[in-house]
Amino acid sequence: MHFFLIRRLLAAVPVIVVVTVFVFALLHLAPGDPAAIIAGDLATAEDVAKIRAKLGLDQPLLVQFFTWVGQLLHGDLGNSIFSAHPVSQLIGQRLEPTLTLTVMTLVISVIVAVPLGVIAAWRVGSWIDRCVMGFAVFGFSVPGFVIGYVLIWLFAIELDWLPVQGYTPLAKGFWPWLSNIILPSVTLALAYMALIARITRAAMLETLSQDYIRTAHAKGLATHSVLMGHALRNAAVPIVTVIGIGVALLIGGVVVTESVFAIPGLGRLTVDAILRRDYPVIQGIILVFSGAYVVVNLVVDMLYTVLDPRIRY
Amino acid sequence: MASAAAITDETIAPPARASGAGAFLRRHPTVVIGGALLLVIVLASIAAPWLGTVDPISIAPSERLRGPSADHWFGTDRFGRDLYSRVIYGGRVSLIVGLSVAALSTVIGLTIGLVSGFIRGVDAVIMRVMDGMMAIPAIMLAIALIALSKASVIVVIVAVTLPEVPRVVRLVRSIVLTIREQPYIEAATAIGTSLPRIMLRHLLPNALPPLIVQATYICASAVLIEAALSFLGAGTPPEVPSWGNIMAEARPYFQLKPWMVLLPGLFLAVTVLAINLVGDGLRDMLDPRLARKM
């Protein structure tokens, strides 16, 4: 187990190195002078030179890279061009709403999608199955910001049950916090649910055709205990894998969803940074998001050995 | 991937069953429905100038923010531009981006995947790079690229293609790795067939069906990402109408005039749905084995 842990951690190193090199290279691969583009159309030659110096673009490439990596290793993501605040501080301030949104989405998605997938596989070919599969295609196809606006229109404007937009920290009371986070979480959860339901169904179909399921039925076990105890347990590995991979989908969705619901999280920070062409901030957010993705998938890999004791690395 | 067998089954089987359009519809309803929807959308955006539209970027300050009427079917936006025309023309950007990204990422991914699957020396390096690229969320990668260049449709296409490439590379590589060990490849190598010829004659036909399916999904995802980018203000430049930027511009008026946001959203959703339906149908048609796995 320890050996596996170390090996898996080491395997994540090249991924992180590639991400870092890639994010660095983006600045230099882009056509044209990045300093001029960041400075905008109205900038003077002096402004451009100032930005170039600030980003260290006047240094040799390798020097730039190692200076940047050296700062990263000290937890220094650089400073925002726009506000001169450290990027890590800007990200830290916006972390709570984004974490709330993603965790809430994750919980809703798993609670709804896994049972849907199980039922669809159990009653394969029935109208329930067709509905679940139809919902899966629908969830994949309808973009988050369209769903978000439909939900706002229905639940916030027409029915007036929930607030239209905004975010209230948990510290200011449970209901204000919850009522603000419901619509964005459901919006974000839709695509994720579609993914999880689809994989759950496929994995369950695979296990339900196994001999031990027939045996379990034959010895008179209740359906729910066959489904949950025998089938789902054995179908868990692919489901958990997809939940991990789907985090990339979730992160992309966060940016858009926060924008629709005016939630002051990392997504909003990203959008603001795009509009201001605040490249250090964009770079920092990409690193944080990619790091989160790598860590989540690391945890998923660890879970394999718990979910399926046969897996020994 | 034993899709060769699947194709043979498919080509031999049909004569035994009822033939004709009706039978095809019954056997592959999703392809027909999705394909029909998609055809309507494609034709509409090609024929946009003849569908009762006006110039989608002509400004009419006196006609600002009008509701739907006989003159302006979807109403007008804050510059008095006709929303119906903008939405119909907006489809062009989505479809061009979708198709270009699907084609580009398939060709690039196929090339890299073939090299990676055949040349052991570079395989490890290529796959680590692909793993790294997949760890960066597609939208974020595209945002970073676009933030560094002047907005244009070409930049959007490049920025959306890049994150899709690893998906194709992984698929092609996995196909190559399974087929490479097949006896007929060994036989071909034994009689001195050159590597490029093996790739072209033996690998490509096997890789094609799953690639086509993958390309369809990439097309759908590209349309979604382009719309999301434009919606966030990091996509198609404002002077070119696209569903994403039409929605973005209508946002301030959403509470009073929800249709300004919802109508372009509906077109977008239906288009992506149609492409996904075609993808699902093609997958079931071309490779039943793949269908079970998804």
C-alpha cells in the first residue's frame, strides 16, 4: 500500500511538470507580443515596456522559466498586473464560494445520478431507462448558462421562490447561504449528473450480468440488497473514476455558472482577469484548477484499493 | 478494438432485414432525428440571407430593445439590431467552429496517436504531455490562449482544438496498441510492408469508425465551449454575432426580456443536442462494442 502510494504520487509529478511548462509556454507561444496585447490598444510604448519588465519578458527564456518556477515552489504565484495584489491572495479570497458550489454540486450529482443509473440498469429497456438515458443526452447538450437562465427565470422571477443571483457566506446564516447556492448547484450538476448516471448504468449492466448476481437472486436475497450490496459495490470503480475525471467538466462549468449567478468566486475572478487581460491571475487560476484536478484524481486512485480489495499495486 | 468484425457484420447484415428508409429509421432513430435536426440548422445558417433576415450588424437606435413583432420576430437588442437575424447568422460561427475543431483535432490527434502507438521511444513522453494537457480544464486552456491574442474566430478554433487533441491521441493510441499485436500486422511486417503502408492500409480502417464517433462528440463539445467562451467575453469578437455573445449582450435585460437570452440559448441547446444524437446513433451503428462501454 505504501509502495503504491509513493508510486502514484511520483506518477503525478510529470503531469504537474507538464502543466507548469505548458502554462509558462502559453505566454510565449501566443502570436505577437504578449506585453503589447496585455497592455491593450491604448497603451504607449512605455506602458508596454513596463509590463514587459514586470512580467520579466525582457529576460532570457530559461531565466524567466526558472525564476517563475522558483517563485511557484515558494507558493508565490506572482502579482496581478491590474491591482498589484499577490495572485495567491486574490485566489484565497475567492475560494469559499467556489468550494461551496463545487462540493454542493458533487453531493447533489452523486445522490441523484447514482440511484438513477442503478434503476436504469435494473430496469434496462423500460421507460425509466429511456427517461434516464434521454436525460443524460439532454444534460450533456444543454449548456450550463442556458439551464442557469431557465432556472432563474422559472424559480426566481416567475415563482419568486429563490434569489435571482448573488452569494451569501455561510457565516451569515444557513438559509440565506443555502437559498443562494441551490440554483447554481443544480445548474452545474446537470451535466455532471448526466455523465455519472450514464457510467453508473453501463457499469451496473456489466455487473448485473455476472453469475454471482444470479446466485444472489437465487438464494432469495431482496432485490435492493442484490443491487446495492452486490452489483453497485462491484460497479464502484468505474463510477468513482468518472466522478474524478468529471471534475475537469465541473471546473469548466464553475467559471460559466459563477458568471451567470454573479457568485464572487474563482470563476468570476477568471472572467474579470480575462477582461483586464490580467495574465498572472489567469496563470495562477489555471495552476490551482489543474492542481485540484490532479489531487482529486490521486484521491480517486487511492480509493480503488478501498473499493476493490483485489486491486493491489 | 475489434471494430473490423463489427463493420463486416454491419455490411453483411442489412440485406437479410427489411431495407428502405422506414427500416433505417426504426433501427437507428437517433441518427435520423439528430441528423434531420442538424440538417435544418446547417441549411438555415447557410441560407441565412434568404430567410427573412436583415443585416445582423446594422444598428437602428430608434428601434432599441423592442419586443417580438411582425417586423422583428425575436425583437431587437440594445443597439436596435434584429435579434432573429443575429441568431440565424450566429449559427454560422458555431457550426464553423464545431466542424473545424472536430476536423483539426482528429487529424492532429490521429497523427500523434499513430506515432505514439508505433514508436515506443516517444510514446512515454507524448503520453505524459497528453496527461498534463488533460489536467488543464478545456475552457481554462482556451481562455489562457485567447487572453493572449486578439479576438478572432481563428484564434477561438485553435484555442478549442488544443484541449481536444489529447482525447483523440488516447483513443488512436489504444486502438494501435491492440491492433499492433494482431497476427495480420505481423504477417504484413514479415512480408516487408513499410510502416506508413501498414498505418494507412491496416490501422486507419480500424481506427476510422471510433474516430468518426469521437469527432462528432468533439464537434458538440466545441460548439459548447465556443458559446461559453463568447458568453464570458473571451470568444468570438463582438462584431461577429454568435449565440454565446448574443446571450452575453442580452444579460442585463434578462429579468425584463428573458427571451433575449433564452432564444439564442434554445438554438444552441438544440444544435448541440442534434450533434450528440448523431454521435450516439453513429456509435451504436458503427461499433456495437463501443456502445456497451459508454
